[in-house]
Amino acid sequence: MNESPTEQAAAAHYCSERLRVASVAYFNSKPLIAGLDRDPAIGLSLAVPAKLIDGLREGRTDVALLPVIDYQRLDGLVVLPAGGIGCDGPTLTVRIFSRVPIVRIESLACDVESHTSVALAQVILKEQYGLRPELTALDRATAPPTLLLIGDKVVCDEPVGYPYQLDLGQAWKRLTGLPFVFAVWTARIGVDLGDLPQRLQRAKEQGLADVDRLVATYALPTGWPADVARRYLTEYLTYDIGPRQLEAIIRFHTLAAKLELIDSPPRPLRIA
């Protein structure tokens, strides 16, 4: 049946009002975006973390689960404390693998999918070990002596022959006593968010109440052991953004600026 002009106008208006929300594509994001793909008020897209800033910069995205370092690399952003991806100790999926002791690292081949993890590695190696290794883009075909690997591949395709490992979440906790936040919901200033923060909060609650389904749907088919995947979502990772998480983001930005990874002084966090 053909739509009437009135129905077509209403549909066009509806589509223009949908908020364009972009999320990390990894398994760790699933508790935050549960059901958002079926929400008629949201257009959801997925990408690796490093690509999310481009959507905000180019106006193709209204809200993104943005790596926290990228908040400092684009003006005009505001943090939505409805949720984020963090840890309060080991993170399991953000690790340095090395053939030499950590204190002897001279170069680091970086998985460039996460800007935050690359910056965090530099902060940890400088602040804790006094190191400023040469950074290169990761090419696992060449088997570099030291590499930074992030995401599902750390569990499902863990490299062999690297006896020295450093979990960056655990290292940050040891350095600062704070939790760490890898990504947080972030919007462009001026976007009419409506009730999106409440929708994001409900999605998080729904996802965390449905962990077993998330494990069965997204983890097992990609090679995660079920018990590891469940512990990852419920024990390793944290999803709330409270005062300590905001303090941790600010501390991270301060240390990154000290290494000239971002402008100094860092811009203050704007909270929606």
C-alpha cells in the first residue's frame, strides 16, 4: 500500500529525529547496547574504538561510546554518565605481550584499534618503568618482540611465545589506586538527547541482567570459553560511571598531557 503524503512526511520527520548512536563492536560493549538495535528512536552502528571519533567529527554520529582519550582530541563534546567500559583491576583484554622483561622494552607494536589503550600503555610504561619505547603499527605476521593487543582477540587468538605480559588495567590500579575507564558515552554538544540517557541506562540494566544470553549469542561463536566470557562481563569489567570513574578519567588525561599525547592543560570534562 502506498503511503499518503501525510504519512510520508511523518515518516521523514521520524527518521530525522532518530539519534545516531555508535558503539564499540567488541563483546565488551554488549551489556551497554542490549536492545538498542531494536529501539525505534535510535539508529545504532558498530565500529572499532578508534573509528568512533570520526563519526562525531564529521557529524555522522550524535552519540558514541568514545575512547576516553579521544574526548581530548575533539572540541564540543559532553560526557553522558549513563555508562562506559571500565575495570577496577585486571581487564583481561588489554595486555602487553613481550619476549623480553617489561623493564627492557625498547619498541612496542600497537594494535591501533584503540586510541585509549595505546595512550594508556605509554602512560604505564613511562610512569611505572621510566620507558618511552618506539611505537609501531602492529603486524602480527612479523612477530614483533613486544606488542600491545586489545579486544576479543586477546582471548580468542592469544599470541604464543611471549612469556612476559602486563595487564594494563591491573597496572593502572597499581599506579593510581583508581579504576580505569576505556570508553564512555559521549555526545556532540547541541544534540537534543531527549530521554536518551534514560534509554542507555535501561539498556545497561537489561544487558547486565541477561549476561548468559549475551555469552551464548556473542562470545561462544567467536571462540570464547563460556566461563571466561561470563567472568569477563561480571567480574573483570565495570559499566557504571560514578565519581571515582570521572576522577580516573581526569587523572588519565593529566598523565597523557604530561607525555604530550594530548594538549596541555587538558580540557575539563563536561558532564551532561
